[in-house]
Amino acid sequence: MRSALRAAARGVRGANPVVGAAVLSASGEVLHVGHHRGAGTPHAEVDALRAAREAGTDLRDTTLVVTLEPCHHTGRTGPCSGAILEAGVPRVVYAVGDGTDTARGGAAALMERGVDVRAGLLAEDARDLNARWFRAQEQQRPFVTLKIAQSLDGRVAAADGTSRWITGEAARGEGHALRSRVDAILVGGGTLRSDDPSLTARDATGGPLTRQPLRAVMTTRPVPADARVRRGVVRAEEHDGRFVHLDTHDPHEALARLRGLGVSHVLVEGGPTVAAAFLSCDLVDELWLHQAPVLLGAGAPSVGDLGIGTITAASRWRGDPVGVPDDRAVAPVGEDLRWHLRPARGTPDADSLDAGASRPGAPATPQRHPASRTPAGPAPTPGSGPADARGTATNSPDDTSSAP
Amino acid sequence: MRSALRAAARGVRGANPVVGAAVLSASGEVLHVGHHRGAGTPHAEVDALRAAREAGTDLRDTTLVVTLEPCHHTGRTGPCSGAILEAGVPRVVYAVGDGTDTARGGAAALMERGVDVRAGLLAEDARDLNARWFRAQEQQRPFVTLKIAQSLDGRVAAADGTSRWITGEAARGEGHALRSRVDAILVGGGTLRSDDPSLTARDATGGPLTRQPLRAVMTTRPVPADARVRRGVVRAEEHDGRFVHLDTHDPHEALARLRGLGVSHVLVEGGPTVAAAFLSCDLVDELWLHQAPVLLGAGAPSVGDLGIGTITAASRWRGDPVGVPDDRAVAPVGEDLRWHLRPARGTPDADSLDAGASRPGAPATPQRHPASRTPAGPAPTPGSGPADARGTATNSPDDTSSAP
């Protein structure tokens, strides 16, 4: 299970939990490992079994260890329970149950077909690994990533409002890679007005990446008709021009709206007021902070007022080595530094996550958490909501110089 | 020379330059290395020769490589030139000249006594290694270290002014170790009034460290008679109660005054206004930034207005692995992160630093920079200036809970 947990940590945070799996020999030796690489890619079990198949491993006397209960969801690629049965693995050990409406029942299905299933091994570690993902599911909202690019002294712009570029090319590259993994990018009205960002995911040459998220602006003021965010990327054949105006100041309302549009993972990119709104509601599950070795001494702070009056009430975070290029929560990126953090508090009540299934050999029981894993295959397409969620594709000139 | 440069980087920044030395065999093999560990400890050459002596190495056909011209200063332990002659090393290669009034002439003295002396090897690297130290010497002022303990978002205190403790015990321990290495600690009137710090160097148990710096407050307002900074540490036998009130807002004036008191290395500890004053004048040679994984959203910023209007005018820094515990410019310290930085700009004109001596074999000529290295032995005692520079020792109760 430790190998599986380590493998899980190679995944990325977002719409899906990070999950790892290992195939053990009869003597307990780790033969193969696998992990889930994010929405739209094979689940960890399937990844590990694929490795075993490619190596020609005889699975008849092996054990499959997985950090989350195998799903029982029939999506594009079929349930993991089915894949396990098909592979002929006789024993399955998992850490925590999957209480999903759609996915649950994997353990029960396997047991019904004669697989020896045990649960609860290192359950606490496995729960902790995805604590904020479980919480987001519980709250029936998208997973929220906050990204900040700031100076050493916590400024995201200089006194005159300029912010291009606080961080260097490598950090910006990480930011664009992150954009390409989420379902939506959200900014506030201040960022809209000061930066007029296009909010597109681009490569090093400024060209659009294949996957473009929904572009959301959260403001109670109008979004100008000529705002770049309405247009999106410039090559019509490579984007879908998706844009949504979230006419609210309430992060809960914004997230509910985005969820209705099929968004499972949203990237909040600024500015200080929007960041503070999400942070104050404890709605940030993951924080990417790129920090450049520069001092500004004035200009917009990275985070607005959080309502924190005294030092003991500070919002506390901890390093998260999951889903970053070099497995280091804090690491240099070019000349800058990247922090990858998650909240140090606010984890859900661990015991409530896999009651029943944590008793070795017990059948998986229905869970009260509406957790769900997106099945393998493309993520749900945002834009299925209200008509104003869709913008219009344009063929305007390349605007790479204009976005944050 | 590369070995010597690497050894030099093990030293600490401050009153003296970092210097490394290596003893090479006739075939060029590195037999021993040495480095200078800070004011009051043996110079690098002496350190390397001591290692050779302890190992019983025959020095008759060796070469001593050193990153800075051996000093010719007769202090408590005699000049390095004398130590080299006494050891009988026939060849010396150094990188950059020492243009000090007191120390210069080492190369010439060695040559006069028949030693084969060459200069200029990797001179640029050696100059860069101590660029800010050379600059401070040139400006005839103490070396200035700025230390900041801040939140992720660049706050040094919460909205209500509380700041104990933003960073954890390990980071505070590094701060106290730093205090014990400097000649003076300086804070501004704001920090004095909000924190009433004692500005003493303490160990993990709160007890005073052996070496206590001069305590300086830079403010044009009066320093209350009962301010802790006037009292210093609490065990009379272990401290000297030194305090100075610098009645100015001008960092140049404050530094001149401190220099007059025998201070070669000053630690600026805050607050934002004082930090900004020194930064704006490009008077910070070294920056220690401890950053805790917390967000505050409000409260005093770490650095006040620097007069920087736009992003391209940002004050740029670079990682400095010299003189930090694990040779990493950015490293975790407990739950916090430590940045060790030096200015990315503002290095002096390198060519002016060792004119003459950079010509291999040329005699060291008088230099125009009044650089000086503190001779081995205790650093000059601050407090030899005006009478008000000396406070009064007290026996008040332990005040470890009251200082930043």
C-alpha cells in the first residue's frame, strides 16, 4: 500500500482524486505500480494491470493493492471492477471506500464474483492524501485551485498596476500547463479591467494548447463586449470560445453555477479580492504560489482582506508534493520559486469516509458522501448550461502578449 | 582554485569576506582545503595550513591557492604572509587582490622572500563571490544584512499588530544564530513601539548566547527609558547591555554612526519602514527571508514603499548559497522556508578591485579601495564611541517571551 500511495502522489490534483495501485506477487513483492494521471486517463488499477499485461505477468496468484475502492461505474472504458475480474486477479486490498453514487459498489461486486477483498489498510493516509477532494465532493462543488504569481514581498503588481512579468518564463509555463488541466479559469472584475486577460492556455511559443478551459469572470459589473476573455484563443479550429460571466460576489454561488456548467475543477487566478473571497470561505483546495526574487514595496497585494485579525487566526497551509513536476512542495522554477500547498486545516471527518468498508472483508456499504470519480475518457464538456455561457470564436490576431 | 572557491562558500557573510584556500601537491592534486569562518577566526590560508600540519604534509613542494590575496596585517595572530613563509610553501596563487590599507602588500612581501606568487586565476568568480562585501568596503560602511520573517503573502504582522510567532522555532533559531554573529542589530521606531523587543541573541531555551551585539534603534522619536532594548539580556555576567539610539531617518547616517562605534556588520531586523529605507538606498548586502506557510491578508507588509513605480523597476535579487546551513539558497527550516539572497544588481566595477595584482607575477600595487579584513582574533569591540552608545546592564527577569 505504501508503494500504491507513492504512486498515487504522482497524479495531479483536480477533478479526480489521486489514486495509486500496485500488483503484488504471492510473496508480497511489488511487481507493478500504476497511478491515475487526471480526468480522462485510465484509473490507477487499469494503469497497473496494463503494466502487468505488457510485462506478461501471470496474474493468477497476485494481489492488487489500490488506495481507493475500485469503481463500479460503467463509463466509456467500463468499471475497474470489471477490469479486475477480467484480468483474473484473485485478491484486492484497498485503503478507503468510494462512496460515489455512480462509482460505489466496486468492492461488493468483486466479492460477489469470488474475489478476496479487504479494505482499510493505511486508510488514514489514503484519506489524508485526498482530504480536500473528499471535502469538495461532500460540498458538491468543483475542486478549487488558487494560483498566485507574486513578488518576495507578496505583491502581484507594481504601484502602476503593471504585472508583466513578475515571474519568469518557466513559472508562466507551469501556469499554462495548469490552465490546460482545469475545466475553468476564474478571475474577478479588477483583473479583467486592469489586465484584460485572454485566459487561454498557451505553449512556450504562445500558441494555444489543445485543451482550453472555460473562461469565467466573477463580477457584478458588466464585462465589456470587446474584453479579450470573451474571444479566447485565436485559431478557430483549436478552441471553442467558451466564456461565462458570473454575476455575483459569492464564491459559493459562482461554484454552483460552474458546477451546473459541468466544471469539476476551477482555477482561480486573481485578483486579490477574488482570492480573498475564496480563501475566506475555505474554498481553496490547492494553492500554487509562484514567487519571484524581486521586491516591489508597493502595488496590489496577492491576497485581499481575509478577515483575520490576529496572528493566531492565520490561515495555515502545508507543503503538498503531489502533482508537481519534481515531487517537491517547494522547488525552484527557473529563477522563481514554486510553492504547492494545501490547507493545513479543514480536512473532513476521516471516519465518515469509509464506514463499513474499513472493516477488512466487510462488504462495501453505501456511503453518505456523494463522492464521484470522473470515469476514464474525456472530461464532461463545460458549456452545457445557460446560453450565455458560450462566447463566440474569433480570428483576431495572436494576443499572447496581452494575457497574464 | 575551484576547490578554494567551494571552500570559501562554506564561510559566512558579514564583517569579513568569505575566503577559501587549498594546498595542492606538485602534481596539482588537492591535499587540503580551508576557509574563513567569520570575524575572529583564522583566515582561510591559516586554516588550510593547519590542516596540512595536522596531517603531517610536507609543504616543501606544494602550492597554496587562495581566493583572496594573503593579508600582510600584523594582528593578534600575525599576517597570513608570515604564516605562509613560516610554513615554507614555495608557491602561492590567489584570485583577487586585497586592497586594504591594513592588509595589503601580502603578495609583494611573499615575493620579496622568494615565494613564487601568481594572481588573477578565476578572479571574476572570486570577485563576484564577495561583490557586496567589496562594495561595502568601498563605501566605508558596515556590511548590512536584512532579516525578514513574513507570511506567504508578505505580512510581518496581523491586522492587530501581533507577530509572535509568524515563523516557527527552527527559523527563529536561525535568526538568533545570525544575531550572535553580527556586531549590531538595528530596528526602527515602529518596531520598538509595537514589539518592545530586547534584541538579544538567545538559544533554544531562551538563554542568552555568549556573543551579544550592540542594540540600535533608528528613530527620531525618543526611546522610552523602560524600553527592553535599553536593558538587553538579563544575566549581567553574560552581557554588556550595549544600546545606541540613532536619531536619524537616513540609513547612510545610521551606518556612519555605527561604523564609528566599531560595527562592521549590522543586522537590520525591521520594520517595513526601516527595511525600505535601507533597500531604497541599495544598502542591503544580504537578505535572509523566513517565510511561514500562512496567509494573513492584512497587517504590516514586510517592506514599505521603495519608490518603485513599475514592474520593470523591481528590486531584483538572486539566491545565495553562501553561509547557510545546507548550502541551499532556498531551503525548508522546520515548517518554514528560508530564502538567502543577495542583490542581483549593484555589484561594483570588477576591474577596479585588483588592478595590478591581477597580472600574474606582478607585485601587488597599492589599491584605491579601502577594503580591510578584520584580523584573526576577536572583532573590534563596539561601544568605543560616544557615551550614549552604552546602556546599563540590568538584572530584570528573563524576557525571552518579549522579543521578536
